[in-house]
Amino acid sequence: MALLQISEPGMSTAPHQHRLAVGIDLGTTNSLVATVRNGVAQCLQDEEGKVLLPSAVHYLADGQIVVGRKAHSAQAVDPRNTIVSVKRFMGRGLRDVSHVETMPYDFVDAEGMVRLRTVQGVKSPVQVSAEILKDLRLRAERSLGGELTGAVITVPAYFDDAQRQATKDAARLAGLNVLRLLNEPTAAAIAYGLEHASEGIYAVYDLGGGTFDISILRLSRGVFEVVATNGDASLGGDDFDHRLFCWMLDNAGISLPSDRDARRLLMKAREVKERLSLDESVSIRMTLERGDEVDLTIDRSVFVDITRPLVAKTLKPVRKALRDAGLDAGDVKGVVMVGGATRMPHVQQAVGEFFGQIPLTNLDPDTVVAIGAAIQANVLAGNRAAEDEWLLLDVIPLSLGIETMGGLVEKIIPRNATIPTARAQDFTTFKDGQTAMAFHVVQGERELVSACRSLARFELRGIPPLVAGAARIRVTFQVDADGLLSVSAREQTTGVEARVEVKPSYGLADHEIADMLKSGFENARDDMELRGLREQQVEAARVIEATMKALDADGGLLNAHERTALDAAIGALQSAADGQDARAIKIQLEAFNRASNEFASRRMDKSIREALAGQRIDDLRI
Amino acid sequence: MLDLKQDYFALFGLPTGFSIDMDRLEQAYLDIQGKVHPDRFAHLPDTDKRLSMQWATHANEAFRTLKSPLARGQYLLELKGIDPAFETNTAMSPEFLMEQMEWREALGEAREAADEEVLEDLARRIRHANRALIEQLELELDQKGDLHAAADTVRRLKFLEKLQHEINDALTALES
């Protein structure tokens, strides 16, 4: 058929085309990008051959933005304009951030999310994160030689709606199509192939540079569920460096090193810590600025002694998470180790003793989350082989509710509900003739609104004036597969439909993102327009390819008349895509979505019937 | 054509009734999620994504409803046109109400005294009563077809569920 041949060079519509998809671990200290190539998941390197990108962004006075290692070292000289650990600010207000007073930033307390004033103006954490993601996107595109279909981005299991939405906004700003937000512990479990393993409870122990997280997962029938999470937001590998640094000062008899020496000593401490994971003993030789000589030897046993309290500190949240899950250490079938700090043998030993088993350490703990995300991205991009189909059913980590009278919370969706999910609850007016009603959407487990996180406020207007209690206002919460919420409310007794849609975005409205996208391309307007056009063309090609494939498989679901109509719609979309007008393509895409709705519904119907038929055949076999 | 208003039993290909084969329910649920889950549609056009989200949401809601005896009983009554509005029809037997009051009192005292043991014991007694009511509900719905008695039992289960939540909250409060 002629239609098949109308495609741009390089935009093959071959059915088995491999789509470029990546997994991104957007970490507090370091970030990574990984992909599945020739069936193997691997991290992508930067031009210097390194896979870890320090999560640091340096805004320079001349308008340059530097990301990564160079930015990380700029902390010492330009701390105010060098943002590190920005993940701690994502979706957070100023009062939610701990230890603000010790941070070198010029914070701006903004509605919803804190902002940082830099030499390049006020930046939101979303923008800072977007710079890191952009760097990783460019690395991936360079290394894979093409535009990305999409990315899976990992988030901590305990991230609430605000933090997840902020992460997704950052990805959008970085020009990434988010296939899914994935919980970090789940990603680690996927990297270990646990979805093929036997059913049971697994623990993911994640000791990163500056944070510690413990997650308890339940695996049953190929389904992952996060049953409990806990952690310590200010405990990580950096604390081990600091203990060693103090030991070095004590033993070398140095009391007040210069700033430069302190930095060198701290870097040395990190290096020694890493070497002590391999060697029993390490010697330290350094000459300081004032001529002081450091000449020390440290045995692993000494290092173990001075950091023992830190290791013990990680086990407290572990106990708490197990208690929340109603489990004992002995119920845990496997322990996955994540984060560079878990390389330390005494950490592994302590965790092993606690759980009464040897933890899983055969994958690189720095890359395991990114690897898992890449495997999931490959599945979501549609590259998987039909035989290794598995399903990941995720749950929401925190309950969602509405404020009711007296500052109490009415829970609409309880925590651990499998997503996607939707629940509705009816409310009524409490005054005669009331025509408007205010709603306050919150997230959290506590009964009092003040102890929960506020997500959004909205008002439903146009309620017909009735006696108190007569109006019926149905509030519907919908949580999508990324764990993101949208809320709608509707008055339904009189048939008058007042409707409002809320998509909480925490101080970043859609138009703000559009503005940021625009300003990002300010110096290259043509570039932006070209990119917009290119995106629409890729989308059109994708839609046509998917529809062609669907028609090949299920064309029989349409009668001749319907088939002709759909073919015409494909033709119209293809002609628009061949042109240079992004808006025209967008309009055709929307029209096509309407035209193909019936066909898509019938295919879904057929596939559900097949699933059930398959089940009945299995029954017969028994 | 299947539609989103179809009843949950039909969706999973199960006979309509209170007594249910849990393994079959779970298998049918996973088979359907395997076909409709958004992860299967992440790379497809928006039309497919939207349909997938609707169906996966529907399947999750259906599974949640049929899995829980209380929700299942309530749903069956709804299908048969019985109004399960608990607030508007609370004519309970005096014995049940007495028992309720007694339990509530015990909960209040244990909470005040921060007595974990008493709370645990209360939780056990309520679990026991819960189990007995579920057996009764099965009899009323599947054998006798006495829908009004069943509605009454569902209301009692609802009371117990609320009490169970409160005991759990009290226990959690003690731990922290």
C-alpha cells in the first residue's frame, strides 16, 4: 500500500524497529543514564568515560550553565551559585527543608516550592534538575545516535505527589518524554531480575552519598508492591568520609587546617575509605600548605570502629520499616544492596547479620537503579520480546484525601491502593442557597489536615441554589500509573454540570513550563520551532506506525466502510506530517485520535476476551 | 462489546455470588491487567493510552471490590437493587448494639491506659466476630437468598471494620 512508503528518510516504519529508550537515576549526589543495547542493560559514559554525573549545577555570571564534575568542584569557589543535592528541594516548601541555615543558598520562599536566587536569576528546583536531565539526555543521544523515544525516571518510594510531579515537570523541561516514574527500590529489584524470582518479601537497603533509604517489597505472581519505606535523609557515605577526616586530623595532630587543606584532606578521606573496602590497611601521605606532613597508616579494623555508630544508625529505620510492614527480619527472602556506600564490607556484614543472610551485592551498587530503570524503559518502549512479559503493579505511597469540617481529613484513596485508580466521594452543601464550595486536597496518613501535606485548593462554582444538604457534589480522584493525581468535582442532582479539573503542579503552572521551555531556546528560536515540528512529525509517524501494525493484526474488526474512513484519517495525518506546519500536524493528530477511538476500543475488548478465554482453557486442563 | 459499566463478576468471568474462588479471581485479574495495564501502552498513541488507563482503573476497582468480603457483599446487594446506605437504615438488633457499646468502651479504656495487650485482645475478638458474620453473610446471600438479612449483616460488618481501624490507629499511636 502506498501509504506505507510515505515516510521521511530515517523515520522507518519497519515493525521491528528498536526504539531508543533510557532509564535515568536522578540521584541526590550522582545521576546516571542507562539503556538496553543488544539485550544487555548498560550505563552510558560521558566523553571522559565516566558514568556518574555529580548532581551539581553551576550558574555562571556570563550566562553559562555547567553541570556535573566541574560544577561539583565549583562549590568551593562559588557556593551560592552552585546547586548540589537539589533533589532535597523538589516539590518542597522552604519550611519542609531541614538544615536550611547551614546551606549556602539564597532561598526564596515561594508558593508551593522553594526557589533559589542565583546570578542568573531565581531558579526553581525543577529547572535545576532539568539541567541535570538535559545533560544526561544529550549524553544518551550522542551515544545512541538518535532522538530518544522516552525515559523512565526513578524516584524514591516515599516521594509524594508534589515531588513526583516536580520530577516529571523537570523531565518535560529537559525535553524528555517520560514513559514512567519508577520507584528506586523497585528499579533495583528489577535489575536483580527478582521479578523472575520466587515470591516473597525483599528488602532494598540503599545507602547513598547523603541519604539512607530502606524499602520492603512484596513480590507475588510477578507483581511488585512496596509495603513499607523508611530512612534517614541526612545519613550517607559522606558521613563515613567525615569520621575518617576527623580521625586523620586527630592522629596527625592538625587542629585547624586551611579551607584548601580541609578539602584535600576530605577528598583523601574518601579515597582511603574506598581503598579500605579492598585492602586491610592503607597508608596516607600528604604535605599540607604550611608544610605539615601527614604520615599515617589506618587498618580496616580502626575504620570499622570509628564508623560503627553510623552503621548502627541505619538499622533503626530498617527495624521501623519492618514493624510498619508487620514483619520480622526472618520473613525477608532477599536483601538488595544499593548505593556506593554499601561497598564497605562492614556495612554488608552488619546488614547480613541483621537479616541472617548474605545480601545481594553482585551488581554495581552505584548503577543498579539506573540499570533497572533501563530494563523497564525498554519494556515500556515496546522493545521487549513477547515471551518475557512481566507486569509491575505499583501502589501509591501515601493516602489522598479532602479536608472536611473541623480540619479533619476524609481519605478518598488509601495508601497502598494499586494504581492506576479512581475513587469518588459525594459531598453536600451545608447552607441554604449555597452556590459554591471550596475543596482542599491533601496527602498523608494523619487525621488532621495540619499534619498532612497540602496538594491543591480549588472551588466549584455554579452549584444550583438548593436547601442545605440537597446538592450532591461528586469529587473524583484519579491517580495515573506514575502515581500522579488529578481531581474533578461535579454537581449532579440537577443535571447542571459544573466541573473543575485540578492538576496540582506546585507553583509551576503549565504556562510557566511553556515559558521556561521558550526561554531555554531564546537564543535559538528557529531551533525551538524546528524541534517542535520535529516532535510533531515523530509523534505522527509513531501513531501511524502503531495504527498500521494494529490494522495488520486486527483489521478484521472493522467493516469496509469503517476501514475506508480510518485509511482516510491516516492519509490526512500523513499529508500533514509531510508538511512543515507543526500546528497542522497537531490538529490532525487530535482528529486522528477521535477517528481511531472506536477501533482502539474494539481491540482492547478483543484482547480482554482473549485473556479470559486463555484462563478458561487453563481451567479445562486442570 | 465489553464496557466499563459491566458487572465485576462478568469482567473476571466468574459466577455472580458471594462465595468466590480467590485463586481464579486473582488469576483473571492478573490476566486482564497483563493486557490493559498502561505499561503495555506507554509507546502507543494517546487514544490507546487513555483506554488503557480507564480499563486498568476499572480492573483495579473490580478486583478490590471482589477481594474484600464486605465490599463484595455490599456490591452484590447493589446489583440486586438493595440500597446499602448504611447511615439511613441503622435499625440494628439491641444485642448487637449492646456488644458494640461494650467494645467501644473497652477500646476507650485501653486507649486511655495505653494498654497494648488489651488492645490486641480486643482486635482478636473483633476478628473472630468478623469471621462469623462473613460466614453468616455467605449463607444469607448464596443459600437463603435473604437480601434484607444480608443487608443487615453488611451493616454490622461495616461497624466492625470501623472499630478495627480505630484499634489499629490506637496501636500505631502507642508504638510511636
